[in-house]
Amino acid sequence: MEAKGYHVAVVGATGAVGQQMLHTLEQRNFPISKLTLLSSERSAGKKVMFRDEEYIVETATPESFEGVQIALFSAGGSVSKQLAPEAVKRGAIVVDNTSAYRMDENVPLVVPEVNEEALKSHKGIIANPNCSTIQMVVALEPIRHQFGLNKVIVSTYQAVSGAGAAAINELKEQAKAILNGDDFTPEILPVKGDEKHYQIAFNAVPQIDKFQDNGYTFEEMKMINETKKIMSMPELHVAATCVRLPVETGHSESVYIEVDAEGVSAQQVKELLKESDGITLQDDPSQQIYPMPANCVGKNDVFVGRIRKDLDRDNGFHMWIVSDNLLKGAAWNSVQIAESLVKLQLV
Ligand code: L14
């Protein structure tokens, strides 16, 4: 079976993340014997190219998963809730890119650089974490391992593509309207299903996903809870503020951390991250070198820079973390999980 590859399904194949999943499967030359492309009814019938072959996307139903071995889901939480168990029932391993199962005790929440081993306990569904969480924990894990970690305070600067292809379109159309002096009506951002919609072009909006009763947004709570779960650190202090910017793709994060060890230098942190898997260090103030989303689009790595020591606390550090939210934040992490499943002979 290994030589020929696996029967893979992509659910949400026409979406912003689904398209990147196909691109990543191609680019990684993932062993595929058969590919099934699925979507909600709305997008069914669309044509999609994969390895120079044209596929017609079909409406996802329970029966669509007959014979599927690996199913990558990215068609929204309700589709995952409905169909992921159906795929598992038919023998597939599901890698789910929605928030539907992330905090479920029976579901491993995996970033391979951090907790690949957690895959071994899977019961059919594996959750792909939130995009903002993934890029942060890739940078935090080597620091935790080397110096210990007890506190994280993060502010995000998130791109619109996280909210899907329609949000990208809204940013572009709005920017055009504003430059032309035309009227416009925000309809999607900050959250499609929420009551009010606000301008995103030439603006900054401190709301990603819906508000919870505690005053934090769901995106902020995802970062807080998922970070603790992935790093197996229920006691870690984490706070998050998530902000949407008029950037098309690439999330940025200003992160403050406190380590356990005393006397650690910024240089030590830089050297550690430079050698760590999945990280590219871009940190040279003398040459104005630091990560920016425009330079990270299309790349799988997490980019880290602006590493400096807090001026008041010996164990405090500040850094700037940027990654392509559709790749390491979504499609690449999902495909990487699939590669790990193959490597660990779990599929
Ligand atoms: O939890 O609107 O996977 O940018 C990440 C992107 C939720 C929406 C998730 C956005 C999504 C979020």
C-alpha cells in the first residue's frame, strides 16, 4: 500500500485553506493513490486542478468517505461536526482544521514540532490548531524546553484570509471603493455571523471571532486554551488580544514571555531558535532585518525576530513572530500531520 499511496479526501477543497492543502500535497509529493475532492453543496460542481488533472468537486455526504484513508477537513465547524465521525466510521483518519474538536479530551491537538507523539493516542480524529496558536507554539516550545516558561502575553496582527476567500474579496473591494471615494457596506468582517460589520480597509479591528461572556473573543480563548493543551502546560499563564489588520495573508504576533531560568540572554534565545525545526530567524536590527507578512507568504516556516530582553524583568523577553496563516497556520500543518501519521505508521 505504501508504495502506491493513500486514498486522500479534501473537504472544503475550493476554500482558501482547501486550495492551499492541494497545493501543499502537490509540493510535498504526498503519496496519493486516489484523491476525492469534497465541499458543501454551495461549491459542489466547481472544477479544481491537481497534478495536471481536472477534478469536479462533489457534495460531501457520509458515503463520500467509503474507502478514504486520510480526510483533511476545512469546510467549517458544522461540516466537521456532522461528517468527521462518518468518515471515521468508514475507516478514515480525519485531520480537522476547524475548532469543532480541538478541546475534546479524546482528540489530539497537534503541531508536529511540539507534540508529534500525541498522534499515537488518536481515536480517528486529529485536530489542527488555530492558525495564531500554531505559529506561536512553534517558537515557544524550544524556549520552554531549554529555559522553562511560565507566562505568555500575546497581541496578534491578523490577516483577513483567515476569515476565508470572501473576506479577502471584501478587503480588496473596500480599499478600491475608499480610494475611489465610493460608498461601501461592510458585510463580512469582523465576523460573518455577528450582528455588526465594520470597515477593515485602512483600519484595525480588535475582534476576531465572537465575544465570550468573559470579555475575551473566541479567537483569544482559542489561543489561550490551545496553547496550554498543545504544550501540556495547564498551569501556563497565557493572555491574548487578537486584532484584524488589512493584510491579505500572514499573521504577525507581538509576544512577551517569562522564562523560569535566570540570566538568559537575548543572544541565547536567538541561537536556540536559529537551530530549531520549522523556524527561520530574521533578527538583525543593524541591517533592519525582521519578519514581515509580505515576505512570509508562500513559505512553510515560522519567522521570528525582534528578540530582546525586557528592560525591567531579567526573565522577560519580547519577540515578533510571523507566518503564512494559510500554510503553517492551516494547510501545511495539516499535511505535516498526515506526513507524521505515515512516518509513525499510524495510517
Ligand atoms: O479557529 O477569522 O481555525 O481569521 C482561524 C481563523 C477561526 C477564524 C480557526 C479568522 C479560525 C479565524
